[in-house]
Amino acid sequence: MPELTDETPDAQDPFMTDPRRRPGPTSRKGLGLVVIFIVVIVAATSIHVPAAGVLGAIGGPVPAASVAATAPAPPSLEPTSTEATIPTPTPPLPAPSPTPSYKPGPFAMDIYRRGAFVSQIDKHHCMSAAMQNILNLIGPTIDTSVATQKRISALALRLSTDTLDHSWGPQGWASGLTRLGAGRYEVRVFNSRSAALRAAVVALRTTGRPVGILAWWGAHSWVLTGFKANADPAHSSKFTVSAYNIVDPWYPRVSTIWGRSAPPDALHSPANMIHNLPAWTRPEGHYPGRDGKWLLVVPVGRDVPRLTAAGAALPSVAP
């Protein structure tokens, strides 16, 4: 038997038994590269290395077709039937207007406007004249006619269900103003003069509307239109009033008891207010809940425009 050498074909090697199947040097090298390529691809897949990186690592250029085949397709910009609809974001609400800062110190206001005053037609119509003045101050129109005062008087008399002599009473004043479009008015009773005057100032300040005051033992009607104080009642409870603006329908008459009446919108000192505002005492009889007390007809809320002397709407004021 001939001795096997490196030159002798191996009978167990199928490549050696058939010369046609014997790989040449080039085939062996290509086979090795294929094996290396497969190993590298498997490794790259397991560690999530992009294919382009692998190809670049083994020294071959990355064909454009290969990159296009392996890279993930970009998301479609066109909505499909299976895509969830993205809600449109709600635009933010506009920022609230800054609240003017409160400045401590003296405060004054006056809602009287020129041409609004009307005098009572006789000694019996002080309440209807006070109501007419309030309506003129609230506006927007001014009506000083006698006919209007008489119509107001008839309405107030019909609504006055709180008097013993069936004449004009505070309830007719409040209900009449509400009925005539001045906004809601209510009758308020106070145990002291100082409490009533403080409440009148606060009501005027917070609503911007005139306040009715029952003067002369409850027999006469005044209208508060302004005041001067050492602090703003809308922001401080520790205020002291030094003067009150009063509209007196009795003007320009002279009373034998109370003297000459002041012109409309005149400033009254606290001492003068004490003199003209004694507690409720009526000659026709006793009024439980009112005798010895002080009454106001006060505006409630801000449901009507407030006017300046020029007729422009006043801004709302926080209580």
C-alpha cells in the first residue's frame, strides 16, 4: 500500500476523492469569509448593532440598496384609520387683569352730578323727591319734572305698607326704587346713629349708588351721595368719616325747627349729622322694631350702572 503523505488524496475526504469537487485556494478563502460574515451578523444581531456598522467593520462599502432594505421605514405623516386621534390642545385662558393695589390714606368719593337735583313740590313730597334725585343720579337720564315726581309719589304711597297713618313710608321708598329700575333697595334698621352712618358709607362705596337716610325723627328724606374719610371703607373697617355729601329735597326752603337747608351735594359735618338725625319717633303711634332706632334705605348689589358726574359708568368696587 502506498504511504499516505500530504500529497496523497484522503479517501475519507469527499473533496479528495473527486477532483472535480476539490476546492481551490480561492474557494477555501471565500468559505472562510462567509463563515466569518455569518458569525459577525449573528453577533451584531444579538447586541443590536446596526447592519451598516457591521458591514463597515468588515471593511466593505455599504450599498445604498442594502441600507434601504435594513433600515426601518420612517413613520407615515398621513393619518390612517387605526391611528389614535391626537386632541387639539386647549389654548390657555387669558391672564386676569391686575387688581389695583390699595393705597392707605385719606379717601373721598362723590357721585353727585350737575343738573340732577330736584326740589320737592310741597312739604308732603320729600320722599318722592328723594327718590327722583336718586333715579337722576343713577341715570342714564335726568328728569326733574313735576309730573314725574307725582307719579313716583303715587307709586311709593301704594307700596308703603309699613305706616300707621297710611302715608309714605320707608318700605314704599325701597320697593319703589326697585320697581323703577334703580336696582334692589332694602330698608335697614340700626340701634345707633354711628352704626347707621357707617353702614350708609359702606353701601355707597361698595355699590356706587345713593343711599336714603330717614332724617328729622323719620319724617324727612335725605340722600347720601358722597363722603370724606381717613381710609377707604372698601378696604378698611377702621375708617372715620369727617364729612358727608347730602342732597336735601327741602332746599331752598327754611325750616322753623331745622333751619335753612343746605344746597344739594353740600358737605355736612358729623355734628350736623347728629343734629339732623335723631332716632325714629313718629306722632301717629308706636312702631315696634323702629322706635328709638335709625333707618336707612340702602342699595344692595351692583345690578345697575353707576354713573360719574359726566355720566360714564363707574368701575365695580370690591367690598
